[in-house]
Amino acid sequence: MTTSGLRTRRIFPLRTAHSALSTAYCILHTAYFLAAVVVVLAAATASGQDYRFGVPELQMAVTVQPDASVRIVYDITFNNQPGAHPIDIVDIGTPDKRYSLGQIKASCNGIASSDIRRTTNPDVKYGFEVHLGAGTITPGQMGAVHVEFDMPDRVYQDTTNAELASLRITPTWFGDRYVVGNTHIQVQIQLPKSVQPEEVLHQGLNFTLKAKPDQGTLVGWDWPADRLTREHMVGVSFPKRDLDRVVIKTKLDQLLEWFSGSAQARVVAGLIFLALFGLLFFRFSGGTGVSVFVVLSVGAVVVFVLSPALHLLALPIVVVLIGANEWYLSRRKADYMPPIAQVEGGGIKRGLTAPEAAALLELPVAKVLSLVIFGMLKKGLLRQVQADPLVVAIHEDLHLPLDQPPTAEKKRCRFYRQAGQKKGVVVHNYEHAFLSLLQDNPGKPVKEIDFGVPMRKLLELAAGRMKGFDLSDTQAYYRAIVRRACQQAAAIGDVPQREKVIDRDFEWILMDDHYPTVFTYGRPYRPIWTRGTTAGVPGAPSAGPGMPGQTSFGDVAASFAGWAENTMGSIASAISPGSLAVAQPAGGFLDLSGADRVTGAFFQALGKAAASGGGGGGGSGGGCACACAGCACACACAGGGR
């Protein structure tokens, strides 16, 4: 027991010591934990600090220099708020970026700053940042910041008087979220020495100070208590006789300056541009390429944000392009021809009739139809019943038998071909449909008959005949035929011989834009199908209005030309809208529907991929706005001393 008791006595103190150590260890760890929490909270509090200060006073002194530059001196008093971030950097806004960092002098409470950089504050477009260093203004303290620097090219030619110079300027300001209270703002401008007080003019805001010290006239403005969170623009005009130069600003420069500073004008101009650009784009592409338009529009917006000058220039450019595009669209020949399987260098397709050649040349479709009607009248397949409006009837020998169904194409073609052989003329394949349609509409004026179906057949046959030939060479060949026909007819002085030449080349002459001069030269021309009768022939002495005959009356010399012109114009209504649609785009010069299909497929695939999952993020930002409205404003959104 003794041993046991000794052991007991020996063990007890050890257990007691171990328990004490454990307790101390726990207390120590708790202290460390609490200290860490305090440090973290302090750090969090410190990191949550923001700039918050008052600006009791701001004085801006501007001195006009002979080279059109100005010397700007700031004296700004800061009152840093308790618990706020130390004011270690002060941003000073400038009108542009042409200041020289090496010439800037700055100090705080008399302690010079040796670290001055171009601003990195996103709220300041142009400016520099002064790192105060040892002059940092701590929370709850006040500091006086002094800054001096030059800005070149700030004195402009006054636009109202050639003898005056102009200067507009505003002191720097700070973000509303940083500034506490009001500021006593003073702006003074020292003018050249010879300028007299009575020669100085303000630009809207009257002076509160005008004096004549030894250095020259001094003008100033004073705001005893105002928020330093916006511009305070002032302007002065004065004689420029002491200046070596002034900056000349054109009307265009002034417009660009105003446009750059007006967010509302830029937004309105942007919307107008997008509307005009949409009109131009879709007229050019025939309504296709929506995806391309969206991409180009987004790109244009980005460019306009970066460059107000390009934004302003884009408006007249898009207007000019719209005018050019519409002009070309209006002058472009109607795309009524179906696609032609041509071969470059395949040679000239000879043997086409005048209507087929006119279709290949894409002459107005009314003229093509007129050539068909006049050609059948010339061959005797039709006879003229009435001149105005033109009414025709097919020859009795070409009347289809009553038991001949109009849909029996082969039998109908054989019938017309045989009837033509009996008359000694050729009935072309494309004329069959015209003859059948005219037989079904007896006594009806030509302009009231819908020739859309037979005209489409004519166009398809003409396009089919061009297979394997060169289209451009063929078009040039038939243009030469038209030109030669007119020249030959005009060159013949003998009246009977000239009439024979016109009879032979009648349809080709009609294809020329100046055909009336051919028909009205010398004795008036009378078409072959009207000779030998005066009934219903315009211009004949014994009949009412109609086509001219071989008369001695000079006042009817232009009768046929005028009648033909009016008749071809009225025949335009004989083709229903859309009846000649032949797989052509709705307009424009470029088909971008393929890009729409590719883009649609891409977004469809993207949507399917996004359906299985997704993610996202976000952010926010803010800042004040700096609007330099004058030609020499020194403005800033300095972020409240950073």
C-alpha cells in the first residue's frame, strides 16, 4: 500500500500538471483565433473603405499665353472624412491628352510629388493622376493640393468677330458619390497685358470680377457654395493683338466637337443611321442576310462609340449610297429572263427573231409583246380591226377547229405550221400560244388580254435557244443588227426604196430607242398591214384617228411613231404582275440567304447545347460623366481623389 500510496502521490501531481497545460493550451488557441478574427475584420473594414471627402475650396487660375496655350494652376483643399480611404492619389481632368507629364508640378501641404502619371481611372477620359506620397491626406485630416501645368492650343479664333480670340474652360470636378458638402469655386483668367477691361466680353455667364492689375486685365467667376460634381463652364472673348497665333476652328470642327459631347445627339444619329443602313442593306441584298445585317450593325455601333467622327461621317455616306443603290436599281433592266445556260466563248447564237433578241437584251416586256403582235400583223397572221385601242383578229385560215382541244399541244403546233405554209410564212413556236389566246378573246382590245402565259413561254424558249452560246457576245451581235437597221433606213433618200428597207427591218428598227426619227424622216411611213385601206387608220384624210398612210399632209408625219409609242405603252397592262416570275430574287444585287441559313443552323445547335446546362456571371460598374462642351475645358471625373 505504501508503494501504492507513493505511486498515488507521485501520479497525482503529474495529472494535475497535464490538465493545467491543456487548459492553457486551449486558452492560447482561443486567443489566437480571436486575434485572427480581429485582423480579418479589420482587413475587411479597411478593404471596404472608400474615398469620401469634402472640398471646401477650389481655385483655378488660367493665364493666356502668346502661343495660344494656357497655364492652369489649381489650389484645391480636401477635407478627408473620418473612416474614409486615405487620399493618396488625386486625378486632375484635362481637355485632351496633349499635356506634357514632365512639365506638371504638384504638391500637397508643401510636399512635392515626384510621381505623376497618365490617369488610369476609367471615370476620367483625359487627365493625369498625382500620387501624393508623403503628402497623403489621412482620414479626418485636411490637405491643400497645388497643381500647375500647360495645355497647348486652347485659345481659338472667335467665330463672331475676326478681331477677337475665344477661350472656354471649366474647372475639374469629382464624382458625386465621393464628395461631401458644397465648395467655394473660384475661376480667374489672366488676359494679355494690352487688353483693356472694356474690351473683354463674356460668353453667356457674366463676370463677378473684372480688374486691371499690372499683368493685364483679370476676369473671374465665383460660386460661393456649389457642388463640385459637375462642370462650371465659363467663356471669354478678347482682342487677339498680343497673341502670336490662335487656333482656327472650322464649322465642321465645331459640329464634330458638339456631336462628340452630346450623348443624346449621338444616340439619335445612331438610330437614324441604323434605319437608313437597314434600308440600304436589304434593298441591296433583296431582303436577305438578316444575320449579316445584325453583325454589321453591332460592328458599326462599336466603331461609332470609339469614333464620333466616323459616326458623323457615316450619315451622309449612307444617304449617298442609298441614292446610288436606288438609281442603279431603277436603271437596271427588269430581271424577267429565266436563267440562261450559256458558255463563255461559246460563240454567237444567230437566227433569233426580233422578239427573242429583244428578250435577250431585256428590253421592256411591253416592247417585246408589241414586237410579237406587230410581227404577226406584218406576216398576215393577224389583221387590225381597230387602231385605238388596238384590236386584232387572227386570220380565218388560222382558226383552230372547234373539235381541237387547246391543250393538245402537238396537234395545235402542226395545225399552225401547216396553215402558215399555205400562206407562205413561218409561224414560230412561241406564236402558237398568242394565236390561240387571241382566238379565245375576239373583239377584245389587246391591252385587256392577259398575255402573261404566252410571254413566259416566249422567254423560256429564248433562254433555251441560248444553251451552249455566249450571252454577252450574242447581245452585242443583236445590238449591232438594230443599230445597222436604223442607219440603213436613215441613209436611203429614195422614198420607195427606203420604204422597202423599213418593211424588211421593221421589228429591228422598233427595238431602237430612237426609232421615231426613222419613221418620221421624209414621207411618213405606213405599216405594210395598213396599206390599201383607210378604214380605222389614224392620220388618213378620210378616216378618224389611226395610223398614218401615204398622204400629202405633213401634220401626220409623226402619226405612226406616236401611235406605236402609245400602243406599246398601253400594252404593258396586258401582262399581269407576277406572271413572268422566273425564280429571281425579289430585288437587290446580292443574295445573302445562304448566310441566314448558316447562322440559323449555328444558333439552333447552340440552343441544343445550352439546353443541357449553363452558367453565367455578372458584374456592375459606375462612374461619373465628363462633358467638355467648350473649346478649352479642363474637366475631370477624378473619382474623388481616387
